[in-house]
Amino acid sequence: MSENLRPSVSVVVPRRAVCGESPYWHAASGTVLWVDNERGEIFRADPATGDGSLIVYPLGIGAVAPRAAGGVIAVTTSGFVGLADDGTVTRRVDCLPAGIRMNDAKADPAGVYWSGSCALDFAAGRGGLWRLDESWQPTLVLDGFALPNGLGWSPDGALFYLIDSMARTLYSYPFDPETSTVTPSPRVLVGPEAFRALPDGLAVDVLGHLWVAEYGGAAVHEFAPDGALVQTITMPTAQPTSCAFVGPERDQLWVTSAANGLDESDALAGHVFLVAGHGTSGLPVASFRG
């Protein structure tokens, strides 16, 4: 980061979400998608004003992304669901056993959708990584996690990033962008010593730097591609959950947060924040092609 840059943080959407999550830039509509997963609410917001609309899905939403064919795909307590813009269910795939739910999710550069699953009590070893292809066929690709979070890809698509929040670890996996396949031989890119609390969602910028929201740590961290800490931006609420680069130039860093378990003394809990002055822009993000 240039010494002349001084990141600033402001509220862009003043809403006390129980657990705001999954900000996602949809270039085709010029809007930002994000969710309150406890309430099953999906928001579509104007990046210039934060104003927008919402749809509600009664089974809870872990994350959301746009579909190339229109509408959105979301992950739920039972698997995957496709929704029209008015909330009508257009596709549904129930693939999870009782006691397991989907969590964070994102489309890879080719438009294949990936999601982490976890036990309701975040029990170690019961979490997994799922792949949903364009025919809506789900596949459990990796297992043995506690709370998979923070999915992302390097600028060349050759690396896949995944956080296990309970292990407080950010992993890097070899990835084939032509076939959308992960090689199950991870290395630890950022270990638990880098975090006071729980690393959560992440975004990747054009330099290949990773921006990680720290739930309970009141911070967003920027890491270099080799895992070195570049900077830490203090957030004005205890529980930042995820982040994404949005806007036509993908130069606005939006950060979601959670009010879950916090009292009114954390007055900005659950709001969505804009971080400006960070000096970079994000990679393009794909829509789910199914």
C-alpha cells in the first residue's frame, strides 16, 4: 500500500442484519447482492446509494450469486436453490443430510458454483466443499473441515483459496481453471497466528492480494499472494463477515457484518460498510452458468 493512501470506512447500507454475508457484484445489472442469512433475506443494492430491494426465502440463505440465465442461485440449509428476481423458486437441489447446512459460496471464473457446508454446531470434521455444475449436479469434493468460508481464486485461476474459520487458517489449493477441478493438496497460506478471532469471507484483487474479514476481530486484513500481511483496516463493529469489490470499476470494497449476539452498544453492528482509499480494485466475478 502506498504511504499516501489512508483507507476510510463509512456506512453504505444502514441495516442491522443479524448476519449480513456474501456481498457479490453483478456487473450485468450494476447491483450488489448480499444476504442476511439468519432472516433468509437477499438484497440487491445500488452501489452508489446502497438503496435496493429484497426477496425472502423461508429456509435461510448462506450466500447468493447471480445466474447467467437470470435470477440468482443461493445456498440453504438443505443445498442449492434457484430463485427468480421476484423470489419464485425455479430450481432446487437438496443434497445435505440433517444437521448440516451450506455456508459461504461463490462461482469460479468458469461459472461453476462452489459452496462450503458445515454442521449446525460447527463440529470439527463434518464440513465439506461442494461443487455444482451447470446441469445442477452437486458433488462433495473435499471433506474434513469445521466451518468452510472465504472462497476465492488467484488472477490466473491456478489457485483456489478456502478458509476454515474454526481452524483460523487460509488454505491455497492447486486449481485447474479449464476443468474447474481442485487438487486436494493444500498448503497453509495464512495460519492462525495472523488472527485474533475468526477469519471469515474474502475477496481477491487484481494484484492477487487477499482481503479477509475477521469476525470478532473488528478488522479487514490485506495479505500478499505469499501470505504476508500488507495492512489491517479497523472496522467500527466487532463482527465483519465478508467483503467484495463492487461498482463499475470494482474499486469499492463493501464489507458486511453481523449483529448476532451483540447489544446496542455496538451501534453499527449488521451494517454494510464501504472502505475507500485502499488503492486497488477487485477481480471480475462470474455468474453461475447453470
